[in-house]
Amino acid sequence: MTTIKDVAQEAGVSVATVSRLLNDTGVVHPETAARVTAAIQKLSYEPNLLARNFRRSESRVILILCPNITNPYYVHILAGIGDVFNELGYSAVIFNTSDAPEREREALEMLKRHRADGVILMANTLSSQEFKEYADQFPLVQCSEYDPNLQLARVSIDNYLATQEAIEYLVSLGHRRIATISSENNYLSTHLRKQAYLDTLQRYNISLSDEYIKHASYDYSFKSGKMKAKELLTTDPMPTAIFCISDTLALGAVIAAQELGYRVPEDVTVIGFDDVEHTTMFHPFITTVAQPCYELGRHSAELLFTQISHASDYTREVVLPHQLIIRESSAPPLILD
Amino acid sequence: MTTIKDVAQEAGVSVATVSRLLNDTGVVHPETAARVTAAIQKLSYEPNLLARNFRRSESRVILILCPNITNPYYVHILAGIGDVFNELGYSAVIFNTSDAPEREREALEMLKRHRADGVILMANTLSSQEFKEYADQFPLVQCSEYDPNLQLARVSIDNYLATQEAIEYLVSLGHRRIATISSENNYLSTHLRKQAYLDTLQRYNISLSDEYIKHASYDYSFKSGKMKAKELLTTDPMPTAIFCISDTLALGAVIAAQELGYRVPEDVTVIGFDDVEHTTMFHPFITTVAQPCYELGRHSAELLFTQISHASDYTREVVLPHQLIIRESSAPPLILD
DNA sequence: CTGTTAGCGCGTTCAA
DNA sequence: TTGAACGCGCTAACAG
């Protein structure tokens, strides 16, 4: 293994000079620089990052805590984060937490051992108190979900507003019997979307029925969406529109309707959330609230990097724009009450 | 920051003793051990991995080169690799290569700088010669795709045999006009599957038509599958079966058929490859050749770890079993020639 | 503009 | 069974 010492010897200079050239810190005479560069070439020297990172006391690794890599929603966020940090010379380690506090804790503990310089969390299952202890010690950014009790860095869309717009759209179409498929998970986005659904209906004096509110599996599985939709579609009176808090759920609802002999959107309108690829695979293409996933990732990464760089002051809240994308699965109800 | 020195001082022993206890190397008197453990607790000491890794000259990081994280096929492989290495205390860094040689080279160069201890590649775009130079220097495993010119560690299924069985199944159903949607990429699996398709038809004396062989996009996009299927379905005579080398392609083919007013499997049989989740989302559920993705990942990880551990001798080739899963998209042709 | 030198925190001889 | 001491490769004072 060739070290900086070998290069120095070969070039007839001191290690300090080589280091200066390598890191572009301090001035070095052009002629000397040339000799050093030649030596580096000749010995095909590569700096040992293990030593450098140790010396600098930084790992150049960042951690990403993700509840479930399998979920296509997260994939583009991961891509966004990865692109930013790769450019910066950092490695991103993805940790699958499965929403288990132990797993999350285990990952976070790595920060204490200098295994990573910072962390981006897609979801948090720890108590606000425990979570805060980590956030106080290490650079940390919450992406897409966040703890509302804490004033920590976060990047997300405005879930409440986005849902409100979606429901208003349904109302403007003439729908009055509007159901929702929420989730049994505890995410803030889930609560916000449900609350916006309730509030908006109330604002329009539309009566709510508990039977119109279903909760699919915590991970928004297609199967559970299909099952809950079937429950909804066999309710009397049947809803004319179903607002699903994820596209996978919406896909399940569309299939459920078809299996029961209903047409989408003629007999029932279905709208989703996120705008993952599947929404435009089959007809009817699904009307949905799009999230800027890749940008969510990029912004989170940039926010984390400014924290890592010890920027004294950094943005705490980044809210990115959502967009209601009207496609084929929504239409006015055939029968108006 | 509390170091091993602080612990030693607190416990009234030398750093060597603390280190011995920490790493379970050498014997330490129970009473001393207790004192040290107490000191560690009291100071809530955490070993600095930066220093440890530097000293041991290992990064405890492994690299995964993946052409495209977005592809659901890779996700379970990644999960398998991640599970194995997490248990071993390693971090896995996923690198998206987009099948670009520069990106791949860039990632591989990180090994020279001790940024990672080994690498698993899902695909390789470098020349055999250049690739070999890396493989000779560093622990390396090829997962799912591999360079047939080199005798390097690899884990995959038998693509040729799997395809042969799929085609034989179609023949046994009575199909004679069998088309294929391959890909324009250069993967070994693509070649193998196409060759097996050709060879098997020839073995059954079934005439081949160039018009029955289509090449979808390099990344098996749904859209390109749909487009190529439409070309196939407007060919005269129309094929009665389409063998697709990926499930996404098969999904595209099913939709294409439906859009053209054909029923699957009555009018045309479609079979896919990989067995990703989507195959059982919509009816008809898709007949496909299943790959044990998670296990592919696990085996690759284990193989890499034995290499990293300097095991003098390790397995070079691991071939995992595939399985033809017959579902709803395949049936005998209505009209026999 | 360049060289000398002191550690960073840890694991590991070697001697006791 | 334990401790003293060295050095891994690098960066950054500091002196010149």
C-alpha cells in the first residue's frame, strides 16, 4: 500500500506539501506541485479515506431510515437524496426500519459511534422525548413525515391543504357521498389527511357516516385497499366517490369496483395520493394528488448537508408544492342526491 | 467525547485492558472486567468506529452497484443483501449506476481508497479486462448478471434452463406461434433467454419468424412492452403466445391485448419473468418464471463476506432454483394449426 | 512557499 | 493477568 509518505519521498518533498496539494489548502509552488503530481501518478497513489476520515473526525456517510424500501413511494425520495450526497462525496446507507422502534434506535445509535455524520428519517416511531435527544446531538432531517411536537428540520408537502383541495374537487364535481380509505398506521400525514377530509366535508355541510371511513393496513397494501373498498361498495347507500390516502390503495379500490361490476368513474369515482408509476399503467388512469418525491429527497439532503457543515442557521421547515392531477378515475356522479 | 483512555482512567486500568474486554481478545480478570464495565456505563462510552476501522484497516462498508433502484426486481435482492450485512455489522451503500461505465468505474474506485471492503454488482458494463482488474484486487460478487468470460464469484439462476422450461410449457399447451419480447440491453440473461427461446423452438421443429422477435427498451419499461406487444398482435398470422423476459413487459403485453380487444389467455397467452408483486394485482394474474430474489441477495452477501474474511477457498458459482408459476394468463390456443 | 512535528483513538505487540 | 508504548495515514499547527 502506498501512502502519502511514499509520495513525499518520491517527489522529494514533505508529507505536508503533498497533503496541501491534495486538499488544496495552502499554496504550493507550481514546480513542486508538478513533481508531486508526477509522483502520485507514478505510484498510482490513492489517499486512504480511513485515515483521512479518522483524522478529520467525520465518516462522510449519512444514514437514511426508511420504513419499507419496497414501497415505490420512497424510491424516488431515495434517488433524490442519493444524487445530492454522491455529488458531495458522501455515501448514503439505507436502513430498513420496518417501523420498529428497536431498529430505529439501533440505527440512530450508529451516530454515536461516528458511523455516520447525519440522518434523514422518512418516519419516526420513537417518542418525541427520545427522538429529541438524538436530534439535539446530531444533524437530522425529517422527510415527508415529521414529529409535530418538535421544532426540527423537516421537508414535506402540506398534507392538510392537499387533501382539502382533493375533497373540494370531489364536491365541485357534485359528489356528496364521499368515503375515504385511510390507514391504521400512526403517521402524521395519515392524521392530517383524515382531518382535512372530515373538516372539508363539514364545511360543505355534508353529513359524515362512520361507515364511510375505513382503515387499510399500515403499509397501504394493495390487498387491504381492495378489501376496504369492497366493504365501502357494499354499504347502503353506496358512496359515489372514494378518497384513498395512497395510490396503491386507490388501485385496490379500482379493482374492487371492477370485480363487483361497477365502472370507474361512471359508477364510482376513485382518487389516490402520491402519484407513483402504477397510476398510469392501466385504464382508468388514476386521478391523484402528486407529491414531488425526488425533490423532497433533494431538499432533505441539502438541508442535512447544511447542518453537517455546521451552518449556524438553517431552515427548519420546507414545504414543497403538491398537485392535483386529474385523470380518468374521477367524474361527476351519475345520480345526484 | 469520551475515549477509551477516559474509561481506562475511570476504571483504574490501562487502555489495553479496556480494549481487550471490548473486543474479547485475551483474558481479563472478572473483577477488573466489572470495574471496566461499570466505567463504560458511567461514562456512556461508545467506541469510535472511525479510529477502530482505521486501525483495523477495514471500512465495514460494502458497495452494491445497481443499474436502477426503481426496478422492483432489484428491491428484494437489496433487502436480502442488507439483512445479511446488517447482522454482520456492515453498512451497505447502494450505488445507482444507470448502466453507465463511468458511474460504475467511479464506484469501483472507492475500493482503492478503502471506502468499502467489497462489492456486489447486479450488472457490469465494463470490459472483461477492466472488470478483472478490479476483481483481482478486491472482494467482488456478481449477482443475477455476470461476465461469462471470467471465472468470478457469481450468484444467479439458470436463465437458459428456466426459459427452456417456459417455452416447453407453451409447446405442451399446444402453442406453435410463439413470439418473444426480449430487450435491447446487453445483459447475459437477455442473451441466454433469447437463445433458449430460439433453441427450444428449433428442437420442436417450430418455424421461427423474425417478426415474432421484438426488443423492448433496455430497462424493460411497461410502455415499451405494450408497444412491442401491439406490433406482435397486429402481425399476420398473429402469435398465440408471447414470452416476455420480464413481468413489466408481460403486463404491458396484457394491457396491449386488452386494448386491441383480445382476451388473455383465450386469444393470446402471455407469460412473464421474475415474479414481482404486480403479477398478482390484476386479473389475469400472470404466469411467470419466478426468481428467488431475496435469496439471490442473501447468497451474494454471504459469498462476499467469506471473500472479505480472506477465506482461502470459496464457492465461485451459486445457481439457485427458479420456478415456473402457472397462473391465469396462459392457456391452450383456441385454434390449432 | 515548505518542512517538522504532534496527535486523532484505537489495537497490539512485548515485557513484566 | 496487566500495562507501557508504538504506530496505522493523515491533517494542521507552527516555525522557518
